[in-house]
Amino acid sequence: MNDRIVAGLDGSAESLAAAHWAAREASMRGVPLHLVHAEEWSSPRGLPVPTSEVRRHWAQALLTETADELRASQPGLDVDVRSFDGRPAAELAGVAAGASMIVLGSRGLGTVTGFVLGSVGMAVIQATIRPVVMVRASEDAVQHPDGRHAARDVLVGVDISRPCDALLAFAFEEAARRACALHVLHSWLLPPLVGYGAAYDPRVHAQLEMNANASLGDVLGPWRDKYPGVGVISRASAGHASTELVDRSSEAGLIVVGRRIRKSSIGAHIGPVTHAVLHHAEAPVAVIAHD
């Protein structure tokens, strides 16, 4: 189980970049890649729309041509293709249930740096507990040595006041595969009476930061032991986590963030930090569902 990677393909530059990113990831992991196109070719009553046959042929040609291109760029990669008649978000989430991750494209808006996360991407992230990686079109323009991912480090944002084993497991494993360093960031907000105005006391600030770094070190200890070959650079500092992660995103090869698994259908399923990183980070973003 979970021995394949799924990439959603719709013909956009973003989805093509995502397919290339997924191919590199699948080759690095030694697992097959499944290219998936999902589109509603039938009306709600099951009747075909006038252009359904044309769209089916276009989708099949897109999948076939992209698969051939990926096999050429990643020799030996097992690439399978499949198209679905149905709502893209639901079909992609269904396919992702049996995969190690799903990779989707995310569109930038003009000269504004960052992601514009569409309804399909948001719905897939909310609907699956599998890792979802969002990739911008510009990622495919980066030079990749030996056909692998760009030689940049992995960055993970954690909240040590909550369980974060799922995020750290994914981040450490990804850094180990890439033979790169792992940057671990924990940001926290100062209590109102400590960090502002006349109440600001640098000694209290320094003590809080020292305590936070010590706690972060305790959390990372077992993971350092499990992955001795991964160089870890950790930092706990006061501030907004989303700002810190976005500011450092241009130097990262992958950003790892989390979202809590919610049983209720009411309320947001993606927290504010992850939401901000998805919309504004410059690097691919992996969203990891956790308790």
C-alpha cells in the first residue's frame, strides 16, 4: 500500500510542473507515478455534454504525451495514466487514498509572489489524509542536477505545543532522501505583557527564547538519533510562523507544514499558518495531516 505517487494533470503550466516534480520524487523513491486527469464529461443526469468526446480525446492525448516526456526525463520510471469522469477534487482525493502522496499544481497571479490556491487544491487537501504537495509553474524552470530535485534544503514548521511527529517523520525522511539539511522552525508569540511597550523586558524575552529552544531540542532529539545523517538546523523564535516560513521559502527546496484532522464538517480544516504558506510561499509546499 501507499507505494505510488499521484499527480493531477489538467494541461496548465502549473500541473505540468507538478507532474515533473512528482516524477522526480517517484524516481527518487523508486515507486510508480500515476498521472490522473479528472473532468465532468457528463451532465448531472448522466447525459454527455456536447464537447465530451472531444475533451476525452484531448485528455488522453495530454496524459500520453506527458507520460512519454516524463519517462524520457526519468529513465526507468514506471508511469501509468488514467482519466476519470467526475468532479476533479473528489476523484483526486479518492485516488490519493491509496498513494504515498498526491502532487498538484498551484497557480501564481501575475507579478504577485506566491500561490493562488484553487478550489480543487483546497478541497483535495481537506478531503485526504495523505500528504499533498502543491507546486508552482516556476518550479519546473529550476535547474535540477542529474534529473533530481533542486539542491536546496527542506524547511519544516512545527508547533511543539501540539503533536508534530507526522510532520517531522515526513520532513526527516524527505531530507534523508535528498541528502540535504533540514531546517526546523518553531515560532511563538510573546505574551502581551512581556513583548510590547514599557512592559518589554529583554531578560524575560531571552529566557523565554532559551526555554523554547531547549524544548525544541528535546522534541528533535529522537529524530536526530533516528536520522544521524541528516544535518539539522533548528530555531525557536518569537514571531508569526507564517511570516517566518514565507520569508525563508525562496531558499528552500520544499516546505513542510501541517493541518489538523478534523472530524467535524464544520469549521476550517486548514489552519491560518498553513493557509498563508500555501498562498505565499515560493517553494513547493507539502501539507501533512495530523491529529
